[in-house]
Amino acid sequence: MGMQRTLIGVATLAWAGFATANAQTPDQDIAGVATSEEEIVVTAARTSLPASALPSTIEVIGAERLNQQAQLTGSAVDVVSTLIPSFSPTREKLTGQGESLRGRRPLFLIDGVPQSNPLRDGGREGYTIDPFFVDRVEVIFGSNAIQGIGATGGVVNYVTASAPRSQGAWTGRVMAQVSAANEFQGDGHGARTGALAGRDFGVFDLTVGAAAQWRGAFYSGDGRRIGIEGTQGEIQDSTSLSLFLKAGLDVGPDRRLELMAQQFELDGDGDYVLVPGSRTLGIPASATRGRSPGVVPTNTVRTISATWRDESLFGGTLTGQVYRQDFESVFGGGIFPDFQDPRIRPGGGLFDQSSNNSDKTGLRLGYERELDAIEGLRFLAGVDVLRDETFQELIATGRKWVPLTTFTSTAPFLQAYQTLWSGRVTLAAGVRHERAQLEVGDYETLFFYGPQQVSGGTPEFEETLTNAGLTVDLTDSLSAYASYAQGFTMPDVGRILRAVNRPGQDVDTFLDLDPVVTDNTEIGLEWNGYGLSGSLAWFRSNSDKGALLVLRTGDIFEVQRQRTEIEGIEVSARWDLPVEGLALSAGYAAVEGRTDGNGDGRVDQDLDGANISPDRLNLAIDLDTGPWSLRLQNQRYLERSFAGVPTAGRFGGYDVVDGFARYAAGFGDVTLSVANLFDTQYITYNSQVVRPTDSARFFAGRGRVISVGVERRF
């Protein structure tokens, strides 16, 4: 079905739902978390205006829903993927390569600090913090440059917990959870535990915590071990440890200094090796006990930030943040063709593995105030500075696969908001000017590519990015918005640099450093009243010079700059039924993407599964009665084929149902969660559509997982 016909059909259903609503509960958001929408301030938007005044689709996953979903998944990125239909299904591996929001890569943040690594995108930004320390998740849909580089699909900001702002005793929570595979296999058990405590001492407050998770082997619905992703990395058979600290100092009634530091480390245990499956016979890859050579894949992330906020500076609010993030991800090894070098090991058989390293240092400065001379006019002005040093090393032989690459950017910006007619209309417009430089020294490629002696360089670019939008409260319950916003990211520079295979090249001339600029247009409606809250959005995202991963001979992905066009719709609704505590919710997303595959200037080929997600329908029922809280949810991924893409497989679709129950006992909350309640056997989306002839990457999804937990607050 074409996108236009789909839009008409869904719009009809959505408006039919609005017409049947019969009770008003304006304190429920789309995620099902009790909130007051008028009071939601999304920090990732960098303005004190409420979310309802911003011309874009925004969803806030609150603490209650976040904690519930974390019981099912144990990871923050899985929480987002489960609840947001336009976010692609995760690969159920340590890597998130190919995962997208609205068909493009989102920018992940922790308290505004970027976690994504666009210069050498290893797809590991999904595992940088334990969800136990996250108070809420802010998701801004669609391209927007307000946070700088990387947000072509949207922004996912993890807002961390803070001590309650009232002087008194220590408060916090402790949690312990155990899980078992579908048939209680002995090596399929897992466990989570965490402790978080905070206290407000007056002018000083402190929050500290630690969390750990142990994952055993994963089993599919048919009771077989799921295959090990030895190269990109695994979350099964792994251990993670996360440490968290936040300290605040009140310097007077309107000024505050806050320090946040957190470390997340996930280490594979390496107790299994891959047993390839058979796509011809429909047998997924499995695993058997054994040890692979080299270092087991890991993720190690350290994030630290210091934020100063002055709410009474010349009648406005100044916010400044300095941050640093160290990111190291180790990938699995092998005797791969591009790692061979007869100067090191004549005759071949050379084993090696790589490690991505990225160190980011940055400054974010913004000043917001209302102008007394013009009623209702508010402006936000500021500047962002970023320095990102990235390289990829082959750790067994010490060779640089991607040379040290230093990216620096300075970006002043100005954003203005004008409210009219007692706040019923809000106009928004902004501009951001990016000036960036990439510095690469002289380097030699691996022997596989020549080796080639490549002269370094310092290519630069400047780009001015704009946005404009309108929000109108049509009635007390219905609002509409329209917006245009540009976002940008860098092509995977490291993948391009490491693959130079022609002599006489220099970075200044061969490297296409032009940023991937996306133009995002969006029109939406939001309803909140008479027991029903919901939203309907249509969006289009175009890029004249995109950066797609294209599979070439030898199972090697290359970056190609191709024009891309993505169009989609999103619908979400929640209905609080007349029965107290009973609610139904639904979400639907349909995305279509096309690209210019042959360079003739026409978008005439579907985006493949490495670059776009399947359509999805989410359904859920919630019941809160007395001490009980119950939820049943279903995710239906719809079939998808890819016209004109011979290297892509066809996606057959699947359904996954989850169940959750919580009982508030006197000593704490007791939870029972069951992921994949009906033990459905399915092949993951990425395994079906990417490398469809590779039986070694033919992975089944995880079968039923039963978890029991206890949480106590004090």
C-alpha cells in the first residue's frame, strides 16, 4: 500500500477513536505515565518552554514505564525500541548497526552529553548506561540540529536521577532480579542488581549508585542456543557494571553547579563459539561451549559533565556545560582477508581484531530570556564547541586501521519563540551555523588495500542550518503543529579512510567531507481530553547527499553518498476506560524510504534493511488496581520487501507478546515479567534482511524469558 493511502486510512481510524472518547484524564501521556503535559519541560530541546509548545513529535518515557520495561529487557536502548514504533527492532546483540529512528540514526545523549560516534560508527552507543540510573527518557523525533552533529533521525536523551530536593535523610532504592530461559536451561539464567541513594544536605546534594547485570546464554523459542555474534559483539554470556555519581551545589537561590560522572562497562565472558546454521533448511545459527581466540568484545564508556545554571542573569537563564566522554569498544576477531599482511605472517592465517576509540570534549552554552519590549517573545542564543578524536586499531598487531582523526566544530545558534493570543499560538524559528574541520595526518592503509601511502589533510566545511515551526491550540483538547527542521551528521569518515585502495591519494581531495544534511518536514495533531490522549504525525525526510551502508563483494560494507527520501506516519493513542485503572494504548508507524542507487538523479530503489526499519503496530492493556499493576503488550512487525535491492532479503514479520505484574507488598514491590510470553520462534529483522545468504549470521530472536524481582524504596 502506498504511503498516501496508508495515511488516509490511519487518519480515519484515529479520528474515529477521538470521536468515541467519553471521559477526561489530562494527566496521562502517550507512554502511559501519569504526568501533566503542560508541565513537561524537555531538557533535550534546550528551552524552558513546555513540550506542548514545541512544533515536533516528542515523547517522554517516565520513571514508572522505564522501570517496568527495564524489568523485561535490562537495557535502555531496548526500552526505547519496545515503546516507540518508529524505532527499529534491536539486533539483540551488542551492536546497534542498522538500528534507526524514522529511518535515520538517532543521537543518543546522557544529560545532554553525546554518546554517538559518527566519525567511526561502530553501532555501540546503545549500551553506555544502565537504565537503573535513568529517571526518564526524552525522545525528540525527526532531524534537528539543536544538539549538533548526529541527530538526523531524532534525539534520545537519558536524563539521570537526582536526589530529592528536600533536606533530610538518605533516600533511594535497591533492586534485585533473577531471570530464566524458556525451559530453565542451566546456562540460561541471568541476574540484575542495583542500589541508588541520595541526600539533600542543604546547599549540597549527592546521589551515588552502582548496578550490575549478569547474562547467561540466550535460547530461542525452539529451545536452541542462539548463535554468537563473534565479530560485532554479544550481550548474552556477558557481565556489565555501571557506577554513577551526581553532586549539586546551590550557589544562592538561583544558581546551581552540578557534576555528573558515570562509567559503564560490559564484558563478554567468551564461553561459547558460533555454530553456523542453514538458511536453506531454515535452521538458525547456534552456539556451543568453547573459547574464541583474542579478546572477548567489550564496551567501556566514561562520561563526566559539569553544568552551571544561573536563572537570574540579566533577567534570563544562562546554562553552561563542559563535558568529556571516553568510549572504547572492542570487536571480535578472525582471520579476515583485509587483516592479512605477508610482512607479518607470510602465507596468511593472521588473526586480528579491532578496537574503536573515541574521546570527546565539548562545551555547550545557552542563554534564554523573554524580551520585555515584545510581549510573548523569547529567544535562546548560544554556542556549542566539540572536539572528537577517533581512531580504530587492530589490537593484536598494533596496526592503525583508521588513523587518528580529529574533528573540531564551533557552532553558534539562535532560536526564537513568539507566543500569541494568550499562548494559544507559538511561532518558532532558528538558525545554527556549523564550522568544522577534520584533521588527519599522513598514514598507511592495511596491506589488503595496497598498502597505500595516503597524504593527510585538513578538509573543512561550513553549513548553515535552519528551522521553523508553528503550534496552534485549536481547542482546549486539540492542538496542531507544522515544522521544517534541518539536521546533519558526518559520513562514516573512518570507514572511508581505512578503505583507500588507489595510490597517490590525499585526504583533502579524495575525502568527501560534505555533511549529511537532512531536511525534515512534519505535520501533526495532538489530542488530550475526554479520556483519550493521542497523536497523529506525517513526516518527510530528504537528503541530497546521504551516507548509506552498501554491501559489496567480500561481505564488506562501504559508505556511498546517495540521495535519499524517507516518508512516514506515526499514530499513538491511549484510552482510559470507564473501569478505574484500566487503559488501552496503541502505536503505529509506517516508514518508506527510497534512494538513488545508480546515480542518475532519481530515487528509484528502496532503502534496504540496513538503512530502514519495518512498519510496526504496538498494542497494550494496563490495569492498576489496589496493590496490583498489570500490563500486557504486543509488538507486531509487519512484512517488508525491498524493490530493486538484490542484496536484501525479504522480511516475513513476527509478533512478540510481553507480560508484566507488580505487587506492592509491605517490604517492597515484587515483580514478575515474562518477555516473549508465548515463546514465539522468529528470526530477527536484521538477520532476515541483511546478508540473506550468510548462514553464520542467521540469528533467531530470544524465546520466553521469565524474571522475578524485588525493589524496595527508602
